[in-house]
Amino acid sequence: MPAPILIAGAGPVGVLTGLALARAGLDVEVFEALDDVITSPRAATTHPATLEMIAELGLIDEFVDRGLVARMFQFWDRPSGRMVCEFDHDVLKHDTRFPFVVQTEQHKLAYMAIARVRALGGRVHFSTRVDKVDLGDGGVSVTVAGPAGERTVKGLYLVGADGGRSTVRKALDIDFEGYTFPERFLVLTTPYDFAAERGYCFRNYIADPEAWTNLFKVAGDDGKGLWRAVFPTVPGETDEQCLSDTAVQARMQKFFPKPAPYEIVHRNLYNVHQRVAATFRKGRAFLAGDAAHVNNPIGGLGLNCGIHDAMELARLMIPVCRGEADPATLDRYDRVRRPLNIEFVQQQTIANKKRLEERDPAVREANFENLRKTAADPVAHRAFLMRTSLLDSVRKARTIA
């Protein structure tokens, strides 16, 4: 049997890469350093362009069934309490089979894909860390450390989908260019129903010059759903200052005042980066997802772009592994995915953050007026959603030689 394609990381990007390859009859082996898929709050927003790809992999029905369909999203101004405008993905009904967003937690997608990979004969190893990478002309070998100790595994190619701290990227000595924000982001999860009680839709971006927030609903595991609120911290705030019950309640009450305290079922604090690997390919090794690029989560673009990485890499790799295409065609991966991430994810998420945190009153009002005009104009409304849904990025990818 030909050597397998090796994948570091069993998050959604890694296992979807493996699933796309396994569906084409290729042998894949996935290594995950952790004991299991991470189930704490991570990405949950899946855009129309990405839903099309999930459909290609045969997962769409289960994926939609386990999530929430969200046609609309809204922009709000916190100081005045007014809704600025609303965007409706239904305007894309002639552009995509999926004119909506699906709110499904990323660990659910990872578990779906792992089950399919294993059913197709692929191997997924947990508690097994990729430590070293050795690139050769005829293949690649990695040293993995697992329950039985260290061993060397040989493969045809290696995909590093092992997160922002990627061991593969570091082993390949690829720079991770960009910066880290001085503030951290705090995620608070509550069962309080903001739709029924406050009239919010399932995705809300709330501007405030002091401290903005994003509010969105995810499916949860009980059928009732959970709401996540994302806040920026003040640079220099300690963990205790951010995560204490007093601080958590103060943040929630500032945006959504109510007589009783909020029930908080989960709280998470993390650093936020805007970084892109200097290259997404080095010899027979490739980077995908957070190993290749990280960004702030406003707009829900990071994981979506990672899934696009997975599908583009698989589409290029399959004919090469079958002997139907020249290995040189794999150069297209870096040529397409890196600039598209910069244009459609890095630039967009930076702009999204600036819009929510803008302090100048005149600039804030100009931003709001531009959003209102865009939402009110059918042509501009569609153009805005074509970009935010990543449909434009898919179309642009087809034009890159």
C-alpha cells in the first residue's frame, strides 16, 4: 500500500482534510496531541461558502440538524440601545444552495468527520503528539510521542493542522507574521434566552467605544441552546479581575441589564492574534487552519477559512497522489490560500473590530450610516454578504492561475 498522508491535528480542519482525502480512496493517518476533541467554546458560525463544502463531504444534513439556522445578523449601538441595521442571507438565494449561516459548535463537526474517516479506513490517534518532522524527496517522516512511547511514521505528505501553536510550523521553521492584541477576549456562556426575552436574532454585533460585545446563539446539547457573549478585556487585567463573578455580572449587566444575575455556565479567556504564516508550504509539508493563520473572531471567519484550506489542499493532492497531475501543481495551494486569507479574513476581521470599538463620535455615526445604506440597497446588501459569506473568496480562488 502507498504511504499514507499524515495529518497533525484532529480539529475540524485536520479531520475534514482527512475525510476529503479518504473519500477519494487515499490512506490517511491523523495524530492529535490531546486526549480528545476540545469541547469548550470555540468557533460556531459556518458561512454559506463553507456549507457548500460540508455538503461535498456528505455531512450537511447531520451538521444542520445539530445546529441552528441563522438567516439574519444585526448591528447594534450599545450607548443608544438602537439597532443600526439587519442583514438577511436570503438575498443570496440565487447564489448558493445555503442562503443562511449555521451555528454548530466546531467539536460536533470534528466528531462527525472523525467517524467518517475511521469508517473509510483512516486512522485517528489521540494522545499522540507530532514532535519532529523530516522532509525527504520521496516522502516525509514524523516522530510521534504517544502512550507507547516514541515512534517514526513515514508518509507521502504531511498536513500541519495543529493549531496556532503548531509544532509542525515550528519544526519547519516558518515565521508566523503579524501581531497580538494587547487586550484579551472573554467569552461568557449563558442559557438566558435573548431572543425570547429581548428580541435579539441569533447573531449580533454590538458597538461601544468603551467595550463592544458580540452576542450569538449556539445549539448546545440539550435542544434549548446557549448564548455566548464575547467582550474585550482591558489591557493588563488579571485573570481574577476578568473571571470573577462580580466582574462577569458587571459586564453582562452593562449590555443587557436585568433584575436577576445571569446564570453563567462557561467562561473562557484567551489571547487574540492577527498572524499569517510566511508560507503555507515547505516541500512535502503544508499548513492549514490556525497553524497557517489566526485572526480575531469578529465575523466568524477563521475556522471557515481553515475549512477552505482543507478542501483546496485535498483537491490539489488527490490527482497528484493518483499520478494524474504533476506534483508541481501543489504550489497552487500557497499561491491561492495565503493571499485569500489576507484579503478576506485578516483585512475583514481587523476592519470588523475597528468598527465596533471606534471612539470618534463622527466616525461612529458615519460607520452606522454606511451600514444602514448598505442594508437598505439590495445590490449593496448582496455585495456585502457575498464578501462576508466568503462566496467572493471562492470565486476569486478560481481566477488565480
